Amino acid sequence: MWFSHSKQQQKQQNITGLLAEMHTNGIELSINELIQYQNKASLINLAASKNLHGKLSGNYLARSKGRGMEFDEVRHYQVGDDIRAIDWRVTARTGKTHTKLFREEVERPVLVATDLNTSMLFGSRLLFKSVQAAHIAAIVAWHAKSRGDRLGGIVFNQQSHTELKPRSRKQGVLHYLHALVETHQDSLLNQVSYQALADDTLYFEQNSARLRQLARPGSLVYLITDGQHLNQETIRHLAHISKHCELVVCLVTDPLEHALPESQTRLNVAVTNGIERQQLTIGDKKAALNYQRQASLLSQEKEQLLTKAGARILHFSASQSLENQLKNGAVTWTR
């Protein structure tokens, strides 16, 4: 008994230390904990995994050739070529006029949609899912800034919707981070009143439709959510986005959503998903097996819907720090 108590104390101390490192209490959200991800942006890679469409300007190489930032090749001068692009060294060496060709650079707007609804205000070990979602959004935002990309998107819950037009540089990132903090605070303060709306998927559907309108061809689109409110109409909007953009869905879950905790004795506990309350029996092997089977089926159903929509799915846990998951390879960021 003493050993078990001592082990539990050590575990709690480890959690407390980890929370201190992340500058969070795991429940509330602050701008300081999101700013720290500026130094961790190198842990991810937003390099394009699809051919980009459209003529934009920035840091992604397009197949079209013209005047731009990236040198491509030298070829014989042709009538109509810009004389400013003549390569005089090659011309002098060969005795024939040569011109430089450049690959046009393409900038890809990065849109991040962060879902902070009532079901995200849950965590059984380290962080609320909503806090982890904000951390994911922050590291994506800082990485986009480091690449010189324009960042925008939406932050939303059941009744609040903040839309941010794509902006470059640090100002665009901070604008998004402040929206995360404000919306998260609103979700916490109005959690009880929002529960009456939590089973209504309309808010999620409407925000998916708006994201579809905002996503220009060639954009990189991130949707960060727990996937609790997916429906066929939402999938239709996401499928439309994935046809013209790269769509990445970050699913944030808690260990309690996958399996019941182990216990040597049978315990009846009350749990809630932010919408409904129910009694669970911990320490009953049959109940644990049924719970795990149902959770697995729900998870598979979500993945099938999102895969059907053409999304790339990344899984994140609220029970571990984002930094550890990325460093340990628990999340594969690129294809």
C-alpha cells in the first residue's frame, strides 16, 4: 500500500513538473504558453506534399517557369526572352547568347481551424483536449511564420466564431494566438450554458462550410478537433476543400476515450463527455472490454469519414506534451 501511494505521488510530481515546463495548469490557456512554441517550430514540417495550384507568390516552387527567386537552368536565348536575364558568363564562354530561367515561387496560405467546443474541455491526465488543440495550432502558426507563409483561419466553439484573414509575419501569428486564448476562456466561462447546444452538430457544419469558402486553391488547411461532431454534411464540405487544397485533420483524444483505467477493485464512477453523464464500472474486465470495443468502433468510423473526405489524419493525445509526442515520433507530420 505504501509503495502504491509513493508511486502515485511520484507520478503526480512528474505531471506537476511537466505542466510547469509548459507554463500551463492544463485547464486554462495563456498567451505565454503559446508563445513558447516559437522556439519549437522546427519540430514540424509544412512542406507541400501535393502539387500546388494557382499562381501565387512566396516560398513554394511551382512547375511554371518565369522570373522569380529560384534559379532553374540556362538555355539558348530565344526571341522574346528578357535581355535582363542573359547569362553573360555562359555567353562569353560559349560564344552564343544564353539566358537564365527561374522557377516561380509559390506562397501557400496556411489556414488553421481550431475547434474549442464543450467536448474539448476534458482531460483525465495532463491537459484538456482544448489546451492541446491550442498548442498544436500554435506550433503550426509559428512554423508557418518561420517559412514566410501567410497565416489565417478560424477559432470557434458552439456560439463563438472568430475569423482571421491570412496575414504574414509575427503580427499574424499573435493575432491568431490571442483569438485562441479569448475563445477558450469563453468556452470555460460558458461551459454550462453551451452544454444544451453540445449535441447539435450545426455549429461544426457551419464552420466547416465557412472554412471551405476561405480556402483558396493551393492552401494548406488544418482542422484541429476531437471529431465528436462530424456528420455527412461536414464531410461534404471537407471533401470539397481536399480537392483543391491539402487538408490535414488533427484529432485530439484523451486516454479515457480509448480505454478505462485499470483498478484492482471495482469502482463506480461518474464521467461526462461535456454533453452527457454516465456511470462506469472500473475494475470489471468485461465492462472494460466492451468499453474499449465501442471506443474502437467510434474511432474507426471517424477515420473512415475523414479518409473519405480526402483528409490526412494526425493523432494527438492530451495526456502527453506536444513536444514529447513530436520528438518521440508518436506523430508523423509529413507523408
